[in-house]
Amino acid sequence: MRSILLLLLALLLASPLSAQRRQGLTDRFFLGTNLLSLATLPNYKAQALTNLSALLSNLEYGPSLVAGYLLHENHSAELRASFGILGQRAFVPQVQAAYSFFVLNHFADNRRGAYAGGLYVGGFYVGADLRYWDLWQRTEPGHSHQFGPALNIGHAVRTDRAIFDVRVSQMLGFYSSSSVPGSKGSYRFLLSPLPRFSSFLPMFSLNLHFRL
């Protein structure tokens, strides 16, 4: 997992050095958290409540950290990490790499969003992410590796140096493999993290970021 984190971080920080000199690193980095992820703290007496609360936190269990970088005007990338417990069943470390494109600001040349000076200007955006999470079973031997893509839509609003970001994510399935000997990995196309509950379930997050 360490190598995956280092690779995603290297991709996140890749950008032209000349652009860094023009704008400055402090204008491009931001740090934040998903305010709803703490809602998934385990409720051992109500596993169903823990599962449903995960929908309101983008399946980010427990404390989360977001590190973002402004690639170009109206384009941003971010790396997300969270570490939590899924009820009594598993410990779930997770990492995501996401890209956002601020559509309306790009075409309308709006400069009143989350950033000023032709950088990241906020407003309505679309994007995608790829996440990796590892289910370390607490009641059974072994653990499973999972990779899954998702599409995102959201809206970012600026107040001084803070950025409020409301996001809706739609998963597009996941690839899963297990450490159990003899098991084989497979990809499942799903539009819901809880298919027994509903075949279509979007996920939500409420993010608070601060520019450095």
C-alpha cells in the first residue's frame, strides 16, 4: 500500500516548474477533510446504521485527510486518505486520487469562485476518481484489496481562505482480490455500494479545505 501512496502523490505533484514559479506553491496547495467521514464511527449495535452512514461520507470511514493541488486554471487534483473501522468486521485504510474540472467557469470565464487571479475559481465542477481500499478482516483470516472508479459532480464555494465543497459521487464498480490462497480477482460492475439495499446509490461528501 505504501508504494501505491507514493505513486499517487508523485502524480498529484507533477506539473510544469515554470507554472510553479509564476503562481507560487502557496497559491496552489490546499489541505482539508471530509466533515461527514466521522459519521461512520462504528456502531457495534447497529451495523446497518454504520453501512448507511457511509453513503453520506463517500465511503470514507473515520478520520480523513485531503491534499489538493491546482494543476491549471479551472483544473484541480487531489489525494484523499482515510482510516477507520467498518463495524465489527474490518479495518479499512483507503486512498483516492481525484480530478475536477470547473465547467461553467471554464466556458464563462468566471473569476468569482474559490480562487482569484486565474487559478482555481470554484463553482460547479465534474470529475472522476480512482480509489483503493483494503479490508483487513477482524473476524476472519486474510484481507481483500479493492480498486474502483467513480464519477463526481459538485460545487465549491470560497470564504476567504476556506473552501466548502459539496460533492456527489457515483461508483462504477470495483475490482477485488483476496489474500486467501486459491482465490481469484474479479471486476464487478455496480452502481451501488449496498446492492442488497438498492441497485443505484450515489455517495455524498461535505469537504472543508484551506489554502496554504
